[in-house]
Amino acid sequence: MTEGKIIIAGGGIGGLSLALTLHQIGVPFIVFESVQNLRPLGVGINLQPNAVRELYDMGIDAKALDEIGLPAKEWALVGLNGNDIYAEPRGLLAGYNWPQYAVHRGQFQMLLYNQVCERAGADAVRLGHQVTGYEENADGTVSALIDLADGTAIRETGRLMIGADGLHSAVRAQMHPYQPPIHWGGAIMWRGTTLAHPIRTGSSFIGLGTHSQRMVIYPISHPEPSTGLATINWIAEVTVDNSHGWQSSGWFEPVEIDEFIHHFEDWTYDWLDVPELLRSANIAYQNAMIDRDPVSTWIDGNVALLGDAAHPMYPTGSNGASQAIVDARVLGATLIEYGMTQNALAVYDRQLCGPISEVVLRNRGAGPFGLLNVVDEKCGGAFDDIDDIIPPAERNEFMAGYKAAAGFAIEKLNSSPPTIEAGAKIQDLH
């Protein structure tokens, strides 16, 4: 069989991380992305230390990440009356060998895209190419079926194909044609950014409120030296009756602050004025908190799923993008060991599909925000001393369990060897 390439469907965080990984290990590839022009869309996301480790190993360093975000110093849950439920240092301050970063999602995607084009050439990513499905060929190759922006259809053939085409993945839909529809548990999120002064440590991730009504707040830029203002990412969330399904026309659309601020009008504390934060926003979007039920496998012959196409999950654990990066690196490692073969995809599937499916379900159950549920049930979210509500050991055990499941337990991560050793290359391209 002649030398082949890997086809990547989707130019999001997962697809571009895989592209950089394949370039690093010497595997030819091509990325097909449906949008005609990539722009830095979206708001904030967190990159956990397990993902930052992989980014560093891909040649994306702290200097590059500092241009689109900043290291997180603290993760805190706060009750409805403003008192701490749980707080801990994050990243280097917690003893990790790598920081945790809060970044602007769209700017991070553009960083990855520019790196791919710089290293592999501008033609490595084909914009305006939407992968609609795939066909396995008799000679052991696979062909991507692609619709172009001008309405024509083409085929592209490669040795393997990776579906990194997101929540609405056409590759996953073909692989699992009877999968249930998108799952919505009743939570509506309004997401936006505001120029404001950072609070607490100056780089704190704060979850405030109750299970059914909460705010998430954290900065995604360093403060401006002249003003002290930073870009503050916020998520306002309310859980409603979902028996009639999602009634809006879209999943991520602009919204006026007046449409939802009434839920948070009285959330003022001596250290935070939530209504003022919301009213000062420069942009806001509404979307439902959605995911999909886990599937039994991420592979079909020469085709594998990666990132949101494999495991769309609630953002309650701040690890969706991080896991997409880790997916790419684990797949790269299996390709080095087993070559461009179905066996490499099978090992990748065995390593990740089951454990990460469990994380999807953990996040659906509120993930690390589950402590808010417990506090809500015991005291309605208001208390004077959290130790009277939940003992410290119980709080610590809860958080440790989530970190272990999501792959960033500190001792294990710090002691783990690199996913891909420096200088490692694939030996068999056939």
C-alpha cells in the first residue's frame, strides 16, 4: 500500500490539536473545516494542567498562552449569601508542574490554526469544506465525502479519517445512526464578557449560587496596566422545566441583558456586584447546556471520533477543550506505536472511550459543582460556617474524585511520563 495521509474532519480545538500532533510525529494530514473564514468567536474556556502539559509538548508555550489568557490561581465555590463552600489554589500554585489557563476560546482556536499553517503550510487546512460522511474502500483506505462552499461535492481519500467535527458531527451520525437526539437537562446559560476589575486573587474561577441558579466568573486576560481592568468571562445559569424541549431557534445566539438579569438583580455582595457586571457586558449569548448520551465506541474501521464529536459534555467541569487536546495526543501516541492502522484506533478507543464517557455523565450530574447541590439540599445555599454543613474531609474527597476521573489528579499527572516523547516519530506510514 502506498504512503497515505490522515483526513481530519473539523478545524476546531480538537482537530487542530491533532493536526499539530501529526505534524510533530511525521504523519501527513489534511484538515477540512466547514466555515469559510475562521474568526475568534466565543467567550472563555479553561485549559486544565493535563492539557497545558500537552500544549507545551506541542511547542505552544506560556508566552503564547499569555497573549490570549492568563494562568488561573484559584478555584472557588461560593454559597448564595457570598460565603465560601470550597476554595483551592490551581495550577502551579497547587503544586502542578504545569499551570491551568483561562483563555478566550476563539483566540485560542486562532492560535492553533496559525500554528498549523505556519508549520505545515496554509494548504493544510481547507476552509469552506464540510465533511458530510465517509466511505470505507476495498483497498483499505477511507474516503471523506465533502461539500464545498460553492455547492459542489468531492471525495478525499486517506489511510485513516478522524471525525473532529463537533457536537453536530456528521461522522458520528453515520457511525451511530440511531443515537438519541441532543440531550438538554433544563439549564439555560447566558454567557458574556465584561471589562472590570478582577476579584479575589485577581485570577480566580468562581462558582456562585445554587445548583438551579448560579454564576461562573473568571478573568480571561491580564489587567491593563493603566486601568487595572481585565476581560471578565461570566456565565449566568438558571435551570427550568425542560419537559417541552428547547424552544429557541438556535443553540448559541446573541441576547439582551434585560432578558435575564432579573434572575440575578439582588446578587450584590461587598466583594462583587453581579447586576453591575452583567449590565456592563460588551457581549452576551444565550444557549442551552447540552450534551449527548455516550456511545459504545468511537471507531468504525478506519474512522475515529475525537473531541466534541466523541464526547460532547456539559461545561461544568471546565474540561471539554482540555479533553479534546488530550484525545489528540493519545491518538498520536497510539499511531507511533501501532502505525497508521485500525489497531492504533482500537487502542485509542480502549484507552479513552469508556473513562471519558463516565466523565460526560459526571458532568451531567453537575461535575465539581455537585457540592452546590449538597449545600442547596442541606441549607438552601445560605450558611455562616460551611464546616457545619459539610465537613472539610467530605468536600476534599468530592473534589479529588472528580479530578481523578477527569485526568488531572495532581500526583498522577506530575509523575506520568510524556504522552509523546520528545522527538518521537511514526515509523510505519503504510
